[in-house]
Amino acid sequence: MQLSDKAKELVINKYGNEHEKRLKHVFGVAKMAEFLAEKYGVDKEKALVAAYMHDYAKYDDPSIAIDLLDDKEIEECEKYPFLYHAYLSAELYLKELGNDMEVYNAIKYHVFGRPNMNMLEAIIMIADYTEENREYDSCIECRKILLSGEFDKAIYKSLEYTIAHCEEQGEKPHPKQLIVLEEYKKKSMKLSLEDLIIDNLGRVKASNIVIYDAKDRSPFYDKIMIASVDSVRQCSAVIRYLVDDIALNNYKIRSIEGKDTPWVLIDFYDIILSVFQKDERNHYDIDKVYMDYPKRIIEE
């Protein structure tokens, strides 16, 4: 029996017939967490264990915190009571089921996350908010955003809604909640890969930028971008700028060819970029290869 099956059994036995709605929610979180783990390359077994256990202490008396939490955690939970069940669920996971600290942290911080949380933690947090049984308008909206592929934006919007709800109730949000909100606000506003490349081409005053749509023509990439510059120095600058910016925005480069030459080719997996010194582009006339592709021309 896998650990996730044991976790499922534990939660079923604990909730019994008294908390059918909560059990339905937990199964919904597990379903969403498994889907997101598959989509984003996270260990599915860990995601399932954390999902099943995330509300394990939901109906436990907070007084058990004396034996499970340290003084600092108890003080924090007294100030923000909505954290009790998360902190206690994490401790009960260690006590009754497993000892994986990634799973422990995903359970402990599932209410609103924490600064610099890892992907497993983020998945459990947003799965809790967007699972299919959540019928609030805000949850439905965030679920649509999440399933459209905008993971960071879904987290940002969920935090925005929960903080607004907190303030409507006359309560102050947790300070870390505001930090996570700002972190995901920045992440959700990051440029698309295409816009990032265009921005950096602008920095070196590239011209004659053409984007060819290759989705229906190639199984390896979606777009081909071609641009012209005046010198080899500008070609090199494109590499320097893009390598830094790509890393900062969590995109990846597969390969770079033609360093310090009049033709630089950069493979971004989904996009292939060729930057030519103008005479070199005229010489190879590479645009002719893609002349029947749908294209978009970026104005100077």
C-alpha cells in the first residue's frame, strides 16, 4: 500500500460520516493536486499525501497544540486562529504517517503559503482554494485562471481575495500573507517569452523583426523570430541581455550558436531566434525559407 493510500484511509476513518462535506473537499484537493503535480513535474505521491492530510486536524481541539507546537507557533496561532488546523495537521502527519519534510511543509503552509515556497507547497495551497467543489465566485474565477495555465496568477488572485475577505471581517491579514501576495503579484506580471525577447531586441536597437508562426509546421518549436542589427557587437549584446533576463524570468535556453559572429541563433525550446548583422541576413536570405508561414512584423 502506498503512503497516499494510508493517508486517504486515515482521513476517511477520522472524519467518518460526521464530516462528509469536508471529506468531499479533501478528495477534491487530492484530485486537483495530482493533476497539477503531473502538469508541473512534481512528485504525485507527495502531492497526494499532503492533499489528503492538509485538513487532518480541522476538527481537533486546539488545546492539543500544547503537546505538538512550540511556544512561538502557539502564540502565532492564537493571534491567527485559522493556522491552528494547518500547523496541527502537519505535526500529526509526522506523528501518524511519515517524515518527509517537503510534505510536512506543504501541509503546514497550505493556508496562504509562505515566502519562497517550493512548487509542492504552492500546488497544495492553490489546490485547496480551487478544487472542483469550491463554489464561491472567487474560487471559480481562480480555478479558470489556474486551468488556463496561469499558475502564478491563480495564486496571486486567491491571495487577493482571501486578504480582502479577511479585511471585510474586520481582521488583519497575516504579515507573511502580504509578502506572499507581493511575491506572486510580481511573478504573475512577468512578460511572456516572446515579449521578453522583443524587449531585449529593442535594447540593442534591432530592426526588421519578423515573427513566423511555426506551430502547424514543426513539432519542435512554435515560433521563429528573425531580427537585424548593425554590428557583431550588438549580436553579442543580445546574448548577454537575454541570458540574464531569461534566468530572472524562469525561462530556459536550450542552446546558443554563433557567439561573436554576424549570425547568432538561440534556441528557447518553443521559440528559435536568429539575430543577423544586416549584410549577413541579406546574404543568406533566410526569410525566404519561411515566406509562406503566417507572420507578424514588429514595428521599429
